[in-house]
Amino acid sequence: MPGAKKRFVIIGGGPGGTSCATHAARLGAEVTLIEKDLIGGAAHLLDCIPSKAMIATGGAMSMMKGAEEMGLAKVDVQLDFDALRDRIVSIEDQLEASVTSLLGSQGVELIEGTGRLTGPNTVVAQPNDESKEPIELEADVIVLSTGSRPRIPDWAPIDGERVLTTRHAYPPPELPQHLIVIGSGVTGVEFVHMFNSFGSEVTLIVSRQQVLPGKDPEVAAALEQSFLDRGVRLFMGARAESIDVNGAEVTVRCDDGRTAVGSHALLAIGSIPNSENLGLDEAGIEHEWGYVTVDHNNRSNVPHIYAAGDLSGKLPLSSVATTQGRKIAQHAMGMHVGPHRHLDYDKAASAIFTDPEIADVGLAEADAFSEGRKIRVTKVPFSVSAKALINNDSRGFVKIVSDPATGVVLGGSIVGRHAAELISVLALAVTAGLTVTDLVESLFVHPALAEVLGEAAE
Ligand SMILES: Cc1cc2nc3c(=O)[nH]c(=O)nc-3n(C[C@H](O)[C@H](O)[C@H](O)COP(=O)(O)OP(=O)(O)OC[C@H]3O[C@@H](n4cnc5c(N)ncnc54)[C@H](O)[C@@H]3O)c2cc1C
């Protein structure tokens, strides 16, 4: 019918689904979003936001413990677990309300229920209120953004009390006296930092010879040293293979014969996609290990069915899910189809909210060497910064990787306070193809930590 609105049905209300919904609606589509749990998805309610809220509380505690060094009288700081729980619930409620209101203001129809494909153009939504009949929906465009959940191996007796996944930890039932964290990727090390700052004893089981596998070894070494300085026990090169719970005691056994005994264990060993019972096969969608196979436009082999966020098997970050959602809306509505608009995952900035904070973007020094690529690497410590002295925190450094022939900024790593904010400057430089000279000639604020970026670019 000429002039008819395009009908979008989106399954999953995390950052991928909600970003797609609002953009598609703004572009004139008729949009229905199906979410079975809470609007905002795991990102807002189970993963990124509550973890960062708890880390911020731990950071405030650490700052107060260092009050004397800032010229203040000594302060006695205690964690109030109930107040912390209330704070997290309040942040989650505010975020859920703001996303729900944004969707409403764009005219997105919301169905509280579980969605499933029944064919290439049809979706059925089973409302959470089971007394209601399933709703059959027809769509011109279908977007799948059902996210992922923690991977649980069969040797881990997860009970949500003593043996936890990330989903039980915001906050956990009680403050662990001694937490054993299994897995030293981004999530694992953030938990180590968080609970260590709350005063728990922490042991980290690291399956390789460095924490943060795949990250710049110098960056990983800085974090390992900070953990050791803070009394964290590191089991390097050890794989956990069993967990036993005996009353209040949890024992984790590793493949090299070592055992760690604590009060709680937390598994952070990756995630799996939420795609079973989604009807991928009924709609003829290709998938691998449960992740939907997508092209540069996040389109599956069925041209009007897209996948966003963790389900697309690309880069599992909330920021990436949001951008994919927007780009899908634009592509499906006929905009921005040129290759220059494709998402370049190699240029995505990411951060690890430990202490010191870690962030990186683009080409890493170690990857350039292993690819035999010629690069120029410059590194400046924060100890040269007046602002770092003012902050009473001179730890860390800025490292910039550039092309020696052209000066174009190819990547960078930052270890230190506010690294997650500062990396945005390098992310912009990498995305826009700026040169080190552009950074050197920028007039940064003084005194500010960003000045170190200019110095590292020289
Ligand atoms: C501990 C932790 C910390 C993290 N911290 C960060 C961070 O600091 N920064 C960052 O960028 N990323 C972070 N991430 C990653 C981030 O959480 C994910 O990449 C992001 O949530 C992916 O968004 P999504 O839209 O794909 O899925 P989700 O946020 O998982 O949302 C999917 C939604 O789909 C719903 N759903 C599933 N199946 C159905 C169905 N059949 N019908 C209806 N609804 C359904 C779910 O209920 C859920 O609400 C973190 C992850 C973890 C585990």
C-alpha cells in the first residue's frame, strides 16, 4: 500500500533493541518492542550500570580512606550494604523510567512478554500475564536483540548464595569475607577491584599468564601490580575445574593442583547468547553457536531480519549495541547504506573500571608487532601532570600508537584516573584519522589530566 508505514517488530529491550526502536520510530516507522523482563535490558539492570554503581561506591570509600592525604581529618568509613542495595535499585528504577518514557514519547508500542519468530515475517508474543492470549504480529522488519547471559560450566554448582555469577552480585546476598573470582577478563577484574575496595579478601584465578588476556601486556602488568599491592592473591596459569561448598566454606580446585578456600566464589568466564526458543530455524536464519550471523549492516541472511547487540556475536558492549541499533534503524529505513558508514569494531573504545582505570582504542602496540607493522609508540606517565598531583594520584600512563610516516593516530591505551573519559579524545582521533600533530596543537585545559594526551602525542 503506497505511503504505508514500515512495521518494525523488535525482540529484546536492552540497549540494542531500545536504540533501534527510538530511531526507527523517529524515522517514521511503526514500532512494536517486546521485552520479557525489564526495559533497559541486562545492560541497565544487571550488568554495566549496577556494576559501575558499586564500583563508584567502592571508589568513594577508597577516597575517604585517603582523606588525610588530601588535608582532611581521618574518616571512619563503613559500607552500608542496605544503603548500597537501595542506591542500585534507585539508579535502575530511574534508568528504566527514563527509557520507558523515551519509548512512549516516540510512540513505540511496548509488549511485556516473550517474543519468538514463527516465520520470516511473523512473530508471536506471549504476554507475561499468562491469562492473556498470545499476540500474532506481522512485520516488514524484524530486529532480534535478546542479549546474552553468563556461561555456566557443568562443574559449577551455582546457587546464588555461595557460588555466584555476575547476575547475583549487585549486590550479593552478603558481603563476602573472602571472594574467589574465577576468570580474569574485564568482568572478573572489575569484580576483584570492587570487592577488594569493599574490604573483602579476594583471590583471582587467572587461566593464562596475564590478567586481561589479549590486552596490552604493559597495561595488564600495571593492573596485576595494583592487585598485588592491594593484597589480592593471584593464581596465575590455573584453570578452575571444581567448586565444593561445605557450609560457609567454598573450595575451588584448579587443574594444576592448587586450591583456593574462601567464603564465596564468583564465575566470570564469558557469556552465551539468549537465542534458544527464539525461532531462528523457523525463520530460516543462519546462526553459529547461537549467535546470529550478520553482515556489515547487522543483517542476517534473511534480508529484513537483523540482529543487534550481544546476539550479533560482534563486540559485547552496551555502547556497540546502542550504535548497532541506531544503524539498523537507519539501514532498514533506507539511509546510510554506504560502506563508509559501516561500524568499525576495531575502532571501538573500551574501558575497564578498576583502580587504576584502564581504557584503550584502536591498534594495540603488541598487535602491531605481531603483525610486523611499523608504528611509533610514545608513552608519558601521569606523574608529569600537575592535575595528577592535585588529585593525589599519579599512577598510570598514556600510550599513543601512530603511523611513523603520516603521524595518523592508530590507537592508544590509558591507565590511570578517569581513563574511561580521557580515551574519548583518542577514540575521536582514531575515528577521524587525526594526527599526533592535531593532538599536540590542541589547546587543552590546564591543569587537566588531558594535557598528558598532548604530551604523549609529541
Ligand atoms: C558484569 C558486566 C558488566 C558490563 N559492563 C559494561 C560496561 O561497563 N560497558 C559496556 O559498554 N558494556 C558492558 N557490559 C556488556 C553489556 O552489558 C552488553 O553488551 C549489553 O547488555 C548488550 O545489550 P543487548 O541489547 O544486546 O542485550 P541486553 O542488555 O542483554 O538486553 C536484552 C534484553 O532482551 C530481553 N529478552 C531476551 N529474550 C527475550 C525474548 N525472547 N523476548 C523478549 N525479551 C527478551 C532480556 O530480558 C533483556 O532485557 C557488561 C557486561 C557484564 C556481564
